[in-house]
Amino acid sequence: MLYRLIYTDSYVRRARKFLKKHPQIIGQYEKTLELLELNPHHPSLRLHRLQGQLNGLSSVSINMSYRIVLELLIQDGDIILVDIGNHDRVY
């Protein structure tokens, strides 16, 4: 099954700003998005549910320092991208 990534306007703004500051991870970022479309449960993404204020959302890793916060709607095949950044900023 191919999943559909949905880019919210706020996510696009955050991602553009984030990637401008961190151009060295663009390749890793693109690979993360490709894996999300193919299989959001791929082990290298380290998909996990969030708790507390972010309850209902999930997170995947771009690398050990950076994360993408997302809303994962498995039944519809939609993945809504919410936020991107380092661990401390997105959590």
C-alpha cells in the first residue's frame, strides 16, 4: 500500500525554514519521506506514538537529532505532516 503524505501550510513553512538552516540533511529528509510513503512502520523510521500535549500524534526520526511529528491515519492511508525540528523543539 502506498501512503499519501499531506503537507499542511504550517508544516511547509517550518520545513522550508528548517531545511534552510540544515541543508546537510536534505538527502536524509527526502529518504525519510520516501520511506513514509512506502511503509511508515519501517524500522529505520523509529515510528512511535507521542504522549502528553502531543497525544494522538506520532513521530519519526530523520536521524538521531531531528524528527518529524505527524498525524498517522492508517485507515485512510493518509499521513499528515505536522512539525519538523530537533528533539527538544518538536516535543
